Amino acid sequence: MSGSSALKQEFKIREPEGLTPRIKWLRDYYFKGASRNWSNETTSWSTGTPWDAQYNELTFYIVPETYALMQTIYSSYRLSARTVDLHKDFWTWTLPERRAWFNREVMVKYLPKEILPGDLIAGGRFNIMTSHCLTEKEAKARHKLVHGRSGSRAMMKKFHDHGYGNSGATSGHLIPGHERALKLGWKGIHKELTERYNNLSDKEKKSEKGGQLRGMIIASKMPRDLAAAYADLCRTMAGREQEKSRKEELIQMGDILSRVPWEAPVTFHEAVQSLWLNHMLVMSDENYPGPGVSFGRMDQYLFPYWEYSIRKGMDREFGKEILRCFWMHANTAYDSMIRTGNQGITAGFGQLITLAGCGADGEDLSNDLTYAILEVIDEMSPILEPKPNVRLHRKTPDELLDKVVDMISGSQGAPFLLNFDERSIAGMILEGRRAGITDLINEKNAWEYAPVGCLENTMVGNDRSGTVDNNLNLLKAVELALTGGKDMNQFIDPITGKADKIKQDGPSTGDPRRFKTFEEFWRAYEIQTKYLVKKITDLYEQFESIRAEFHPTPYLSCLVKGCAEKGVDVTRGGAEISMATIEAVTYATTVDSILAVKYLVYDKKLCTMDELITALKDNWVNHNILQAMAKNKAPKYGRDDNEADDMALRVMKLWTDETWKYKTRSTGRQFRPGMLSWNYWAGDGYIMAASPDGRARGQFLSNAICPSNGADINGPTSNSNSVGKALGGKSDKSPDSFEGYLNLLPNGASHTITFNPSIMKSAEHREKFKAFLRGYIENGGTALQINILDPEMLRDAQKHPEDYRHLLVRITGYNAYFTGIGRELQDEVIARLSHSRM
Amino acid sequence: MSTEDGPGIRTTVFMKGCPLSCRWCHNPESISPLPEIHWLGVRCIGCGTCVKVCPHKALSLSGSGVKIDRNLCAGCGICSEHCPSTALELLGKKWGVDKLFEELIKDRAYFEKSSGGITVSGGEGTLQTKFVGRLLKKLKAEGIHTAVDTCGLFNDSVFDEIFSHADLVLYDLKEIDSKLHKEFTGSGNERILDNLTRCCEYIKELHGKRILKGSGNLFRLFRMVL
Ligand code: SF4
Ligand code: SF4
């Protein structure tokens, strides 16, 4: 105890200063966590039928940590569910109508409504688990598809157990059409839907299309009804309120809520109130708090309201106070797990906002609201949500860069995520071409893109790209090339102890011991990579088709362009741009492994293929010389070494070309490539066999597009140059280039660099850091996450977690509380940090 | 990437060989003009390969690690080639001007954004006058900012061959008092002070004016803008 207080002095953990009493109270209250009286804890709701269920595990297949708990969670929601009185015609309706009605009923009539002291925004509880609303027949059919012998759960588990990665039909991860919803108000959306429906023929009205539109019409009235209930509450509270200024605020909130979000907002307060309700109801509709339900370019579409209110005399500070309240609301998404605490990295939800960035002619679009939002984040930090992602480009003004560098230097590893426009736009344009949708994404509009979740680039308001749905371990193809298509290690179930027989899972590519040249090995790798990509698309199809049949989200569909036009739910491919992303995991480990095979076996002949395979099967035990050579002598990606980076590009081209070949069969969604590894590089390191780059089983894999841990010995510029080259580099000649940039990953790629705080030690150094960022715009990737952390402080935080409760670190786009992530991940963060230099 | 060797973001080339041997030297491995073998204990896995391959029997392995007998070592680098874990490093690598140039311009984007560039440091870069001259000329022709770090002990040809292609000379004057200079560095400073005066004159000639930018510590560093 005494030791900890002495150390506390040494490392100052940032706490917000100078908050208004209102915000200080709300923030402190929030951080009381489980001891709060009020919370947004998830509640469960049922139709009351014996076959009813709420939990949709398909959404969580991408979270391997939940596999073991799946049945428990499923049962606990079932058991705790309260029954909703159904409309007498309920069971005669189509599924989208049932779901829309049921959710509206819960949100408007059943869920308690409260406004916290001082809060300027209404919309408290939204974490709900609602009935699947299935008939007995539907529920039986679904049960078989999910729980059957070759059902989705069994197939998902097999895929993950054998080291291929994971896949799931996950919710969120898109940017709803907020701008349009603000411009039209729900009244306008409702009107449009009704007109569409009325224009259908009688036959169409009876078809699925008719049912879908009716469901969406029901959903489109939910925001109005909910706002009306909150308006009543505000008035009641105002009647009881003694304090004059608060009374006025409540009266005003009541007025606002009786207009918006049904009517189009006029003032800034109205716009932010609308945005909050519109956003929060997406999370209710999907029964999942905030997984990458992102806001897009908030500083752009809210700016007209901001300008209007400022012109009409709104105090800028009051505008910021409204935003601060909005920020507090976004954080209550975490209340879904309020009793279990911060569950490691999965505690990050990713309600992302995009700031600044370029316009149609490459001009910079940052404005006063951009700065106001940055100030709010700065003042409230450390806090998790919503996370900002600042778009940088060649014309980013110095003023903005100064603010960004300022915030980074004081961030203690907290919220810094930057997106790079030129490289990102090049990827979006490539997507338009490769997906054959140049009418929807092209040179003229690609600048409107925004990132989702962490850094996953998509278009806005008409795009669902399933950006976290498929996570593929490219390294598995190296393993299969070394074994001729079989697992290298036998899988033994850690719980049952049952061993799976080793089978010929992949194509038989022959005994690698007989390969005379590296190219023969490469051909085997190529065939296995093709197999992996096909395998994950087939697996996804299984999940996607179940979701399409049983889990419509009619409210969300109202906010995604294409759904109303086609009369098709967003879960059935209704979005104009309907894609599914494969995120490649283990990229650098894969590239380095191939480089090591080439170097050790073919170029330098330091060992035979047989010796290498034996060493891998032995997990490098008793092969320490060979392992040391693999680790230290073989070339590595991430050092700006052209030979290694050419291999990186070769690997990149192969798997991305394969990805573009597939679409989901049930919903017609085109697969597209990206690189985000969430936390899989840590967990899957225990599953995947030892790799030729010298990594033993149990050690972490590489993260997203980052070089392998410890490989970037030439510093951050070399590291960044390699990343840019792996994405395609630069060329004016290629038809796929935009402003000279190439980008093979339209989704973008997560790149993290950790710096020691000394990089910011003086004004001159900060200038150099700014220049580094400008250089990154030219040479680097699509997205960069910067951690400024002192390894000593983190070691101290491991020893004295109680002193560092609010210390945030960023891990692949997720800000997580350092003390809440697992020990291994903590060690990884420290290891990354300790070797980095500049 | 360096943020410490001159303006902006820079790449620093360390040249082998130095006429001085300062007590405080940060880069002692750069004093000798010959390649030198170094052992990094943290990387060593104790495999003994190096001991076996050394043709001059200069290495031995014990509980405390690898010992190098400098009297026997010929700096051939064979051990470092065979060391599986890069624990033995041969410092000093032969580079051709063209190849080094290619390596150095990789960070061009960062130089341009930061008004940075290349710094030749050491050791004492001016000892390899012709090589450094050709390198700087090539870099300057590409519009890259060039700097040379020197201890001041160089001969006349350096002016035309190197300084004429440099944007900045970082003149590292160790000590004003010659006696102390000899004590600390192993050699007096008469030539160095003389060179400094001539350097100033050279600049005057070049620009018609003298620009001096002190780093605050007169005895350690003069910065002269050419
Ligand atoms: S450099 Fe050559 S001589 Fe010196 S220790 Fe190594 S192998 Fe032996
Ligand atoms: S060869 Fe390298 S790793 Fe092996 S004992 Fe010598 S220095 Fe150590």
C-alpha cells in the first residue's frame, strides 16, 4: 500500500480537470459502475411462448471468449425474460412486423424512462434482448440450423479450433444514414415508406416485400413514440423541480422532445437529441450495444445546426455541454456488462465518430465544430466512447495537426486514431471497380467515405460491409503447405480432452520435402490460400443465411439506403452497397514465415525442409539454433527492405484477388479484403502451430498489418514505409491509383505504433512528430493508431492496478482500460513499447 | 529515423574511423577505421557456433558469455555470419555510394515534410573524403538536405570535396584549451581551431556573410550554416 502511493507521484495518471459541475457529477456517477442505482443493464423480453429465445449467438461467433459461455448466456436471457402482452394479431404478421412491433412495445411501453440529474439529452435505457419473435415452426427450423450436427455452432467451433480463424453474422459495423434522418425527420421517412407501400400492387403487398415495408413503417414510428414518452417525463420532472435554471432546461427538453426526432431538427440541441435517439435505437433494434455502430462525419452533418444555433446566440460552451452529455450517454452502452466488469478487450464497442478530412476537391473540411468536439474529448478524457478518428490528408491545416499532436502527447495512450484520406480513397475507388459498383463508389464521391468501428472504411448511409464478420488466419495456409493439407498438430479439446483425428482437410499439395525450389513451395501456399478463402466464405454463408431468414432489423433498415427501395431488410442484403469483409489476421507472421522458408531452406540452405518441419512439429524445442536463425537471420517485413516487402505485396495480392471472387449466395454480398485483427492475434497464438518465422506455439501472432513484434528494428519511418508498400505503394501508371496512391485493402488496415513520451519532449520534437505524420500521409497506410506510453508506468500499473483504474491503452482500434485487459495482453503492450525507438 | 542529429527528421550515417579518442565517446565502436566485432549478451543463446568457426581462435565461451581476444581477432566477420542470433555483429559495412544512396532516400517523404535530411556522423566522416563527397553531391543533386558532423580534425581537401555539397556543418569543438583537449581526446586542438577559422572564412566567401548558430554549449558544438 505504502509503496503504491510513492510511485503514484512518479507517474501522474490523467484525470479530467475543470469540468462543469453537471458533467463532473454525471461522469463521476458513471464511473461508480455497478454501485449506481441507475443503469442501462440489459433486460430480456419474451413473447411468452415455450420455444422463445432472445440471444442470437451468430452475432458473437467472432468473440471466441464467449464460446464456452454460449449456452449459459442463452439460458440466462431466456430465464430472466419478462413477458410482453402481444397484440391480438401478432402471430398473423410477417417476421419483420413482429420484430418491429415487439421492439417498439418494449422500448416505448415497458422499459423505464429516466433522466439523470443535469442531463441535457434524453434516452437512457437501450440495452435490451428481445424475443426472436419466431413461431414454433420457425423456431424449430432455426434450432436445427444452429444446433444440429452440422449446424452453425458446430461448424464455427471446428473452424476456430483448427486455427483457421473465426466468422459470424455480426451486428452493427456500419454508418446509418444519420444525415438523411436529420434532414427528413422520421416523419419524412415514415411518409416515404408509406408511399412506397401504397404504390405496391396487391400481390406485392402480400409478398415478403410488403411485409418488410410494413415492418419498417412500424419501426419508423418508434422514435416518435419514445420521444413523446420522454417529453412527458421532462414536463413532470419540471413540475417538481425547485431549482429555476434546471426547471427551464427540463421545460426546454420537453419542447424539443415533442418535436424531434419526428420533425426535422432546427437547432443544435434538437439535432444532437435526435441523433442520440436515432443512434441508440439501432442498438436496441439489433439487441447489441454499440458494436461499431458508427456516426460517420459528425462534424460535417451537425455543422449547419451548430452554425444556426451559434448565430441565434447559443453560447459555444453550452453547445459543448450538450455534446458532453451526448458523450456520457454513449458510454452507457457498457452497462450491458456492468456486473462482469471490463471484459478485457471486448469492452471496446466502437461507436466511432469521424472528424475533419477532405472534400470533393481535396480541400480540408475541418470547422469550428471539429475543434469543439476535439475539445470535448480532450476535456473529458480518459473516457472510452465515442471514439474519434481524425481524417488527415495532404491539405490538413497545421492548426488541426497541432491540436491532434497536442492531444496525442497528453493522451497516455488514449484515444488516438488517425485515418489517411488519400490511401483510403484509393481503396474505396478500387472497391467500386472490383465490385462492379462504380455508380455507387467512384472518383467523384469516394471522399465521402468514413471509417466504421475502428478504422474500417465504408461509404455512409447506404453501406453495410460486415467489417468484422470474417477473420481469417492466413498463416494456416503456410501450415497446410508444409503438411500437404493436414493439421500439423492434433486438436485436443481442452474441456473434454477428446482428440480430433488428423484428416486431409485442405487440398493435397504434396510432400514439401520433395519441393526442389521455393516456387514449388509458393505454389502449395497459393493453393492452400485459395482453399482458406473459399472455406471462410462457405462458412459465412451458413451464418448469413440463418440471419437473413430469422433476424430482420427493420428499424436499422429504415436508416440504410437501398432497403426501402428494394423492400429488403439490411440483413438480407438490402443496402445499396452490400459487402462482407474478410479481415486477414497473422499477416506479418505469414510473410515472415514464407521469407524464412525461402531463406533457410532454399537461399542459404541452412536446413532441409525435413529439418524445418521436424522443428515446427517439436514446437522448436531442442532446435534453438535453427529457431534463432529463423528469428534473427531471415528477412522480415517491416524494415523497409524491398525484398521482404515485395514478398509482403505478393502475399497481399494473392489473398485479396481470391477474396474478390466470392459473394454470399443467400444475400448477394460481395466479399472484400481488409486487415483488422481485434485481439485474435493474441488468443489464436495458442491454437496455431509453431511457424517458420521462429514463433513457437503459444506466442502471439502479428497484429493486423503491423510488422511482427520486435521485427521493426529500423524505426517508425521504415515500419510505415513497409506498410505503405504492402498495400500497393504508389504509382501513377496503374489504372487503380488515386492521386498516385494504391490500396489493395478498401476496408483499410490497422497499424499501431507505440512511442515513448520522449518523442514529444520539446516544441521542436513536436514539430518533427507533425512532420512524421505528414510523411505518413505520403508513405504510410490507411489508419494509424498511436500509443504514447511509458513502459515503466505500465509495469507499475501491473503492480498497483488500483492506482490506474482509468488508464487507457489502445489495442487495434479499441481503447481499453489497461488494468482490465488480461495479463498477457498487458505484457504484449509493454513488450511493443519497450523496443520501439525513434 | 533520427530526431536528434540536426533539423527535422533525419537519417544518420555513421562512418567508421576517428582521429580522436574522446573519453566520453558515445560511439566507441566507430573509432577504429577497421570493422570490429561486437558481442551482445542479451541476444546470445550460448550455442558455441562462433567459437567453432573462428579461423583465428579468437573466441571462447564460458558461463559469462563469449569473450573476444582482440589480439587474435582479424575482424573477418565469419563468426557474425554464422551466429544464428545476431549476437555477434560486425560493425562497419562496406557500402557503395549508389547503394547507400538508395537506402538513404527511402525516408525522403519524411525529410521533405520536416525540412530534414541526411547527417553524416561518426567516427569522423571527413576521413573518407572522396566517398562522403560523392555521396553528398548525389544527395544534394536530388534536393536532399545534407549535414556533416565533424570534430574539426580534417585536411584541406575536405572544403571542396565535402563542404561544398553540405547544407550544414555540425562542428563539434570538444574543448577550447589545447592541453585539456589533448587530455580528453588524445590530441591537441591547434589544427581544429585553425580549421574552424578557415571554415568561417570559407562560408564568408560562399555567402559574403557569416552565419553562426551556437547550440548553447560553445565548447561542445558550433553549428555553421553553409
Ligand atoms: S571476426 Fe573473424 S577473427 Fe574475429 S572473432 Fe570473428 S571469426 Fe574470429
Ligand atoms: S554463435 Fe552467437 S549465439 Fe552462439 S554462442 Fe556465439 S555469439 Fe552466442
